[in-house]
Amino acid sequence: MQKITKEPTKAQQRWRSIGWFVLKTLFYFGILLALVYLYEYSGVGSAHFIYNEF
């Protein structure tokens, strides 16, 4: 008996690879935004609390 496998067409493979690229790009962009937000939230570059009153 022969094993039947349905191979995706070239167009399906292309759209699948485009979809993965878009998903990975959005995922890494979200990580980058989170890191920038956390960097701004930490207050790096601003005066320390002890010097605010002087």
C-alpha cells in the first residue's frame, strides 16, 4: 500500500513563510517596545531620589 501525503503547493509555502515572518516581526517588536517601556519606567538618566530636594 502506498502512503499518500499531501504536499503544500509553492503558493501555500510562500504564504506560510510570509505569515511566520510577520508573526516573528510583531513578536520581536513587542519585546522591543516592552524593553523600551521598562527602560523609561526605571528612570535611567533622571536624577536620583536623594538629589531631588537640593
